[in-house]
Amino acid sequence: MEPVTIALAKGRLADKTMELLEAIGVDCAEVRNPGRKLVFGEPTGRFRFILVKPSDVPTYVDHGVADIGVAGKDTLMEENRPLYELLDLGFGRCRLCVAGFPSGSRAVTDANFRVATKYPNIAREYYGARGQTIEIIKLNGSVELGPLVGLSDVILDIVESGGTLRANGLEILETVVENVSARVVVNCVSLKTKGERIRFLIDALSAELARRRAQKEEGS
Ligand code: PRP
């Protein structure tokens, strides 16, 4: 039987996803110690893992080389691929915002208003829907630097604790998406061909998340 391949986003999301998978009995020992390997087995042979860059998770799932992926809603929106989004895992929660200097920023209607972002597609759609023409400057990290060095007027980026904005004298000007958290996405064909194991996984994860929510409510 061909294993169900799960694409994990390297970094913060992978750790939390593995912890959750282990809680429902999926052995992640091999993928927890990756070394330079990129494909990892699991003792039952029912599943296997690939570790990829977060922004590549939707690509692997869309092409069907991974059946399931876990990625942030921000990445899924930016990639905008035809995947089934079956579950909100609730962690990695943050907001997608426009941020800049609290005052003295140029207006979006000013000529050559520039937005620095890792999310050019989301930015284009967000401003486009409001009929605003902007210039997008694509960055791959440290986006907050944009307004500080005069590369852009504002940034469109995720805000988790708000620490990076505060440390750089910037603040949220608009919220673009309120709840950007980790989602489980599934390849449309895989849901048919490997439906039983995928549904087992989704149901077990949902039950575990519900159990944790109930436990938290009891404790508070
Ligand atoms: C992300 C994001 C912000 C920061 C927000 O960057 O792009 O810079 O985290 O988090 P905070 O509100 O808790 O400060 P990341 O750490 O992924 O690094 P990057 O800038 O290299 O993309």
C-alpha cells in the first residue's frame, strides 16, 4: 500500500504539527531527527513525511506528490491553489496586517505608494479590491526594514506578538486577515484514492483538538 505523504513546513509549524501527530499515535521519531534527509518513513508504513520550505507546501500538495500538507493560511492565500482546506489546527495564530509609521506616512493615494511584502499576490488583491494602485516590493524576510530605510511606505506582513513592529517604531495600520493559523490541506485526487486514511487522520486530529479545547476550558 502506498503511504500517505504528509508535507511539513520546516520550522515552527513542523514542531507543533509533529507534537499533534504524536498525540494521535503517529510516530514522528524519524522526521524529528532529519539531518540532511528530506524524506522520512514511519514504522507502520501508512504514512511518510517530506520536510519542505513553508511557502512550497501548497506546491507539493497541488502536484499530488504530497497528499496532505500543513501550512499557514497566509501561505495558502498567497499561493491560491485548488486544495481542500479541511482543518484549522489553531496554532501558529497571527494576523496579516498593513503596518507603518504611526504618523507622517504618505497616503495610499499618493503617487508611487510602495508596499513591501512577502505576499505580493495578497497585496495586489487587497489594494486592487479597493481600486487602489500601489507599487509592490517583494521581499523574502525582515520586511519591517522597508519603511525604516525608505524602501517602502508600509509593509503587508504577519504580526504575531507585535514585538518586531514595536522594536522598530512601527504599528498596525490595517488588519487584512484576522486569523492566520496553521491549516491542513489535502490534494483533491488523494482525497478519493487514499480517502480512508486521510479521513482517519483528519478525524483523529479534530478529536484531539476538541479534547484539548475542553481540557483548557475545564482548567480556566
Ligand atoms: C515573521 C514576520 C515578522 C515577525 C512577526 O518573520 O515576517 O517579521 O515574524 O512576529 P512578531 O509579531 O511576533 O514580532 P520571521 O520571524 O518568520 O522572519 P523573517 O523576517 O526572516 O521572515
